[in-house]
Amino acid sequence: MQTFQDLALEPTLAASLSAGGFTKLTPIQAQAIPLALNGNDILGLAQTGTGKTLAFGVPIIQAALLRPGKPTPKTTKALILAPTRELVNQIASALAALTKQMKLRVTTVVGGASLGKQLNILSKGTDILVATPGRLIDLLERGGIDLSTTNHLVLDEADQMLDIGFIHALRKIVPYLSETRQTMLFSATMSKQMEGLSKTYLSDPQRVEVSPPGITADLVKQSVQFIDKAKKPFMLREILDQHKGIPTLIFSRTKHGAEKLKTGLVVDGFKATSVHGNKSQGQRDRAIKTFRSGEMDILVATDVAARGIDIPGVGLVINYELPNVAESYVHRIGRTARAGRSGKAISLCAADERKHLKDIEKLIKMPIETIGEVPPQSAEESKNTSRRGNGPKKKRFHPRDKMKNAQNPGNGHRHRRGKGKAHSNKTAA
């Protein structure tokens, strides 16, 4: 199958896809959708920006159209879980656009929004609920949502949800669901923990994989520049000056660092905004909106935004600080080269980040092109490398042992003394 027309979808859904410009199936869609339409559980692996939202969205909408009728109060026909508020909003926006001409309701529940308002909306029931795990648990514990008749469960970006402790939330949520549901799990990377997750919560899943897990998008030109940490602000501004007019996403490791970086760029005349965990939901939504519209050229973000920004125009991703989780690198640079476009990803690597770079290159199974000179290893790095190559480290003496050796010249190591035995030093005479 190559097009959506080949799928024999409900006429209203087929027409909506065509009106939205969706004609040709992406590889993940071509493999996953027919299996999902047949009711199979799905374990889908694909790079970011390859159309995973429609891969699970189309089967869910098709099933809802085949079972018309208003949902009963507090229920939902389908539940989609995502790790961040940004990704929840992105998924809901895409599905709402498809169902605009249908009598289907798409609802979101995320933290940072009015709980009372969400309870009120859910009291009327919904066809598709897109949620973050934490807020969903709040609603379940208050009796605000009934999942006993939910037929479809989707876990999107499941690997990141595992990284942030989602497994504990999932254990709380699943007992509320029907055992006869269809479950679909999608992600860009795969881990042993996620394989275990699929065996626990999916029933005889069909695995669809369109690229090796963890491999970065082919259309992203990646490079790394080694630089002293103190010189990073100057190098960043050089790079931005060289790429004027290109929508740029800059990643910082911490919330404080992201805000400080954005403030400095604004002071220097750059049109920059930021999204991170210290921002309210409204502030984050407005920041992404101004970046998407072109009002702002630069968006500074922490990894909270790595999976929730779907802006095809992003041409450059800058890793101002390398992530300490290698998989996050894959998702960061996956924000560019979307929808068939090309893009660039530049990483600034300080001496204390070299280990993170090695982990990233090991994950993506390729070296990243180095721009400029590669500085020699520091004395500490060389020392650590030497230790790794020459067996175990020597046992370190406790200060007490050194004092004992000083009192007993000639003892090159600690002697174990027998109980009750006198110990003399004959050489001292």
C-alpha cells in the first residue's frame, strides 16, 4: 500500500485526509495502519518526524466512525498517553484537524491547567482523550474519568515516559482499562525495559520498524565542535550570525540555564524565546506559537520540549549542552529535517561532556563529524582512560593506614593483625 486511498477508510475520514494534503503513506504508516485496522496490538519504532501520529490516529478515528454515537458521561473511546504537555497538544491538534467535519470530540488533559475545568469537560464524555500520565491519575482518583469501556490505548514516545518514571504511573492507570482493549506503543528508540513493557501490556503485538532504533534522521547533517565551556556563549553567537533567518532550536540541559541563555540572546538583539519546566502552560504555548509563526527566530528549550515540537520549518538544532542521556540526542535533532526537509544539528562539546558524546556516537553507531580542532585529552581524562585500560584501580589507603605505616617503617601495606597477638617492630631497634 502506498496511499491512504488504498486503505478503504470511511469516506469522511478519507476526504479529511485528502483535504489535509495527506495522500502518500509514510513507511511507518504503510506498515502499522493496516495491522491496526485489523485489531492487532502494535509495537512501532520509527524516527521522529515520520508520521507516527497518523499511524495510530487513523485507526482510532476509523474505529470511532464505525461505532457512531455520543460517548456516555465520563468515558472515552480511546486514550492516548504522551510524556509532555507540548506533545499532548501537538497530537490533539493533529487529530482535531482531521475530525473537524466529523461528530468526534478530541479532549486534552495536562498538568498546569484547571482541574475543575477538565473535570467539567470530561463529565460530558469524549471520543478521544490525549493526556499526560500524572494529570490523568489525578482525574482517575477523583472519579472524573471512567476508562472501563475504553477500547484503544496508545503510548506515544514510550521510551521518554519510562525515563521520567512513567512505568509507575502506567501501573496505576492500566487497572482502570478494559482487558479487551487494543494497545499501540510507538517510539523512536528501543530499550530492554521497553521490550519488557511491551510484553507486559501488549497482547501478541505486531512489531513494525522502519529504521534501526536510535538512528538519527538521514537528512540531518550532524557536526560537533569542541570548545571550552567559558567560550560557548561566543561560539553560539557566531553560529547564529552564520545562520540568520533560519528557525533555530537551542537545547540547554537545565531550566535555569535555558532562561539565562534566552535572556542573554535577547539582550544581544536576537529574537529569542524559551520553553522549560518553570514556565506556565500558557507561557509555553505562547512561546511555541511565536516561534512557529516566525515572530521569533530562536527557541531555547530543555528536553521537556524535545518530543513536543513539530514545526517543519526548523532548519537548525544547536546542542548548547550535550544531553547526559544519549537517547535524548536523537529526539533533539529529530526536531529538524521533518516532513522530508533537510536540516543541521551542531553540538558544542566541552571537556566534561566528552563522555556524553561517546555515548551518543555509540547509540547512533557512527562518529559525528568534527568541525575545527580536536583538543588533546585533559590530564584527568587521560588518567581515567589509562585506568580503564590497565585493569582495576589500586586500593586507596585510609588516612589511618598511612599513619600506621608511618609508625611502622618498612610496611608497604596493611598487615592483618591476629586477635590478642602483640605486634612489635624489631627494625626500630
